[in-house]
Amino acid sequence: RAARNKEKREKERLEEMNRELALARQRQQAEKERRLGEQAKHERDEFERIIEVQMQQEAAERQRQVEEREMRVQHSKELKSQIAAREEKAYQERRDYLEEGNSCRAQIGCERKKLEKIKERKIDELKKCGVPEKYWAELARKKISI
């Protein structure tokens, strides 16, 4: 009987130890799952934060590229405007130069006609005064050059 009691107590003690071990294992498993859940949540939060930062950086980069492109377009327009203005100025200067040349030629033509008229008048006066041809012939042959 004592041996059976001893055996029974030993069996109960082992069962109690097994229950405690099983309970400890369950607690450890629950703690491990809780820690893994927290770690997974932390990693997910970190991942989402990194994605958010990357998206912000990409948006900033796209904005910078848009602004840079707009600056290049604006600069190109300014250069084209300057080129057009310079071409227009050169064209106007050329027209003014040609206009001046035309007015100079017209003025010279007027001067030449005026001198031709004076020459003709002088020759006529000399003829009327009875001056022999040998004296005014050289004047008649003389070309007017301005």
C-alpha cells in the first residue's frame, strides 16, 4: 500500500510537473507570438514609413523636374525672343541703311540735275552773249561728277 501511495504521489507529482511545463510552454508560445506580432507590426510600420518617405522624395523629384523643365522652356523662349529682336533690329538697320542710300542717291540726282540746269543756263547765256563755240564747247563736254 505505501508503495502504491508513493507511486500515486510520484505520478501526481509528474502530472503536476507536466501540467506546469505545458502551461509554461503555452505562456512562452503566447509571449513569443505576441512579440512576433509586435515585431511584425513594427516592421510593417517601418516599411510603410519608408514607402511614404520614398513617395515624398519621388514627388519632390518630379516637382523639381517639372520646375526645371519650365525654367528651360522659359529660358528658350527668352533666347528666341532675344534672337528675334536682334534679327528685327538688324533687318531695320539694313532697311534704314538702304533707305539712306536711296535718299543720298536721290539727293545726288537732284544736285546733278541742278548742276546740269546751271550748266545749260550758262551755255545758253554764253551763246546769247555771242561767245564763240570754242570757248563754251569744253564746258558743254564737261561731265558733272559728284
